[in-house]
Amino acid sequence: MSLIKIYTKKPCGYCDAAKIFCKEKGFDFKEYPLSQHEGEVRKISEDNNGWRTFPMILVGDKFIGGYTDMLELNESSKLKSLIEEAKESLQN
């Protein structure tokens, strides 16, 4: 199971950038296209104050925002901590 979930739509440069970033960092992720996961995207949006932009990124079950939010978390070293927390919760 991938720890990072990236909900995407086409075309979307930020979605592509998020996937490239994860590949370059060696992060295990799974892409969830809007066309196949509309219900999940609607739920994520509702749970996060009507978030409407793409990508929608989750680490484990925690919504972290979009591409630039992921970059900010990475720069502050919080992204790796979130990934580790998600790994630990899977093991418990």
C-alpha cells in the first residue's frame, strides 16, 4: 500500500509536478485520477473546507494539501515525519 495518495485530473501541471517530485525523492505514491475516483475526491473536498484545486495529496489518511503544500512540508522536514507516522500507523 502506498503511503502517499495523489488525486489528479487532466490536464494539470501541478499534478504532474507532484508525481515527478515523489519519483525524484523515492517516495512511494499512488495516483488516483478524478475520472475514476469522483466520490473520494468529493469527500476529501468536503472534509477540507471545500478544497477544490488539484492535486489533492494525502499522506496516510492525513490531507496535506496540494503540490506547493507538499514542497513546503518537505523543505521544513515535516513531510518525512508524516510519512514515518503513516508507516507506523500501518504497522499497528
